[in-house]
Amino acid sequence: MSLPLIMIATTLVAFTLGGLTMWPSVRRLRNRLTGAIWQLEHDPVTGMLNRAGLLAAHATLTGADTAGPIIVVLIDLDDFKPVNDTHGHEQGDNVLAATGGRIADIAALHGGTAARLSGDEYAALLPVRIPDLARIADTFVALIAQPVELTAHGTRVTVTVTASVGIALAESTDPFEEVALRRADIAMYHAKHCGRNGHVVYEPGMAMPDVRRRRGPRLRDRRLSNEATA
């Protein structure tokens, strides 16, 4: 073999060996990037989408050329604080995860997706497959109210939480947080005012209940207010 051919062969072997050596590092880097992206769009307690992930899901759901109206569901657990106070935050997180799993299952059943927005607040986005919004909301209310079995301090306990659910119809072109989610939020507050453990379907012209009848401004309301005055 001539010297030039030997040099070429040596270079190719060195390149191949170098590539094989680098591949585990590239794979590790890719896995880290994938994990970082997952964390940006998911809630660590429930494994569900977070707010950023829900916004991305909304963009995907409404971005298709054939996109039609969507159903937006806002779910707020009723008086969840006593669960943490009684059983501890770790067990409270277990209840949140179990509840989130039920919400995600219902959303998937309807071809949609679900997210934990913050604290004990969840949301779901569904394509319009059936027009009966009240029936869909009833399913969320009923399944969430099913008991959750926990082991607290070495003892099996049963925890039952209920939820107030607001559900609304929105066009795919409606701004998500300002219109679609806002409608569901208004309906959810009416469900709270009507006694909780129930649902309200948003109707055109429905307004937020009087502030004196509410629990106080939500974290999202305060954030939007701060952004407006900044």
C-alpha cells in the first residue's frame, strides 16, 4: 500500500474511532436537552403539562388548517388546604397527583390534554367531539370526587376532595388566556358561588361574580394586574 493510501486509511480510522468516542457524550447531551425541555413544559408533582406546556398544546390544537372550536375546562379543588394541614404536604402532593391523573384520563378520553396550572388548579383543552358541555363537566366533577387512598403515618386513610369546574366554548382564533381561559375561569367562580362540587357552563355575557363573594384575587389575577401596572 502506498504512503498516501496509508495516510488516508489512518485518517479514516482515527475519525471513526473519534466519532465512536464522542457518541456517548453526544447522546448524554441530547438526553439532557430533552430532559430540560420536558421540565420547562411539565409540572414536577403530577407529571402533567404546566402553564407553558398548555400554551404550547393550545397552539398545536388550534394551529391546524382544519382547527375548529375548542372546549376549555378550568378546575379548582374545593378547600384543599385542610388535606395538607391534616396529612402533610407529601400526602397532599399524592392527592394532587392522583387527581391530576384522573383529569388527564378524562381529557385523553375526549382527545384532549390537561395541565396543572398552579396549586390546586387544573385545566383541560378538548376538541369539540360532543356538544354537551354539561355532560363533560359532570364527568370531571364526579371522577375527582372519588376517594383517594393514602398511607399517612403508617395508617391507611381515605381522602375525598371535590372540585368546582368551569367549562366554556371558544373559537380557535380566540386569544387563549385573555378569552378562552378567562371564560372558563368566570364559569368556575360561578360554580364556587353555587355551592362548589359542581360545574357551570359559560354563557355569553356572563361576568365574574362580585369580588365580595369570592375567595379573593387568584394568583393569575394578581399577576395580570401587576403586569398591567408595570
